Amino acid sequence: MNRQIQIILFAKDSSKSYVVDFTEDDTIASLKGKLLKKYDLKQDKLNLILCGKVLSEETTLKNLSLSPLTYLTATIPSSTSTNNPQCVPIRSESSEDSTENGSFHVFCKPCSSMRRGKLRVYCAVCKSSAIILDREPSRWSDVLQ
């Protein structure tokens, strides 16, 4: 079943939004290929980022728990930032681990129970979601501030 995802591409001082069709079995590599082909982009290097993490080429989209409102951030790395230690790719998880991939347990008020949820991260200053995390949240103050 085909779905669509919005990808926001940040390049230098500008950004542009693209919509790409995908299936759950697509990988990040195939999604990049579809984006580049559909919009005739001339980039050989492109990073796709979800929740502040650079996604590895082998990651399948079904392991990312994407919702209809999820969007990915795409960046074109500059030649000076290729060795950035904060750009740590997410490892592709096996199917038995995929239920916990990128998910947190949250209390849902309408359901009155604990459910799987997603953590959304933004820059504290400009509120942009085009960020790369240097580590996972490790305590409540990381999530609540």
C-alpha cells in the first residue's frame, strides 16, 4: 500500500518541502532515490533525519513507526561537516526489535492508559525541528524542558 511522506530539504540558507510516495518495505536508500528522481535533484549526498538522528541507508520505513503527520528532514552535508561526530546513523533494527524502535511509552488521557508514543524534539531557541541530537534523552528533565 502506497503512502506519502513530507520531506523538508534544508540547503544552505533555504528550505523546500517535497512529498514522496513510499511503501512500508522501502528503505531509506530507496526513499532518497525516489526523492532525487521525482524532483530531479542533483545531489549525490543527502542525509534523512528523524527525531534528530541521521537514518542509515538500510533502515526500512516500517521500522520507523511513521504516522500521517510525520515528516523527515533532509540535509545536504557540506564538505567540511562530513566527519561531524554528532551525525550518528540509527542502526537498522531486526523485525523482533521493531516494536520499540523510536518509541516511548506515554500516558494517553483519552484512553486512560499507557500507550506507545513518539518524542518530538525542537530547538529551544528557534523551535526548528531540523536538529541532530548528540544523545538520547536519559532523564525526565531532558524530555520536559
